Amino acid sequence: QVQLVESGGGLVQPGGSLRLSCAASGSIFSIYFMGWYRQAPAKQRELVATITSGGSTNYASSVKGRFTISRDNAKNTVYLQMNSLKPEDTAVYYCNADVRTVVEGRSPYWGQGTQVTVSS
């Protein structure tokens, strides 16, 4: 079994910054993609950013230039640095990881979500 635990959400004013973290733990053999998704009220969950084990990144156009995804493979942790935050960034942010475990093979896993609210 694999657990993803997110932290770092909160309330921030427009133009401010937040850093999200997500640590994976459990019977992990290897982690391929890691990423962040978000879901605003009454909207579908959408991709924010992903990063491969080799460090290749992909961003939604709405966050490109403002958000930076990074990972520490030794700690099985992915980060999302969010700068120049806008009210439209308000959402629950979910961590996602494509994990191969020792017993169960390769599967996607999700964190429980962390709320980010951008408001004055």
C-alpha cells in the first residue's frame, strides 16, 4: 500500500506565494510520474503540472511561468511552488503519483487534497 500526504495549502492574498509538498510512503519500488491536479467548486479536476523521475516537466497553460514543480527522488517527495497567485487558482490541490510497489505492481495513487484559497 502507498500513502501520499500533502501539506502547505492555506489562504493567501492575490499575488502571494505558497509551496505545496507531497510525500509518498509505503512499499514503493519505484515512482514514475508525479504531479499535481486541482479541482475548483463545480468544476472538473484538471492537471496543473507533472514531472518524470528524470525531471522532465509539463504545465497547464494557465500556470506556466507562475508555478514550478520539482521532486526529490531520494525522499519520494514532489513540490509545487506557486507564485503570483490569482483568485482563479483557488481549488483543492491533489497530489498524484504513478508508483510500482513491491507486491501490487504499477498503479496511480492520489493524496487526500489540500485547500488553496486566494483571496483578499
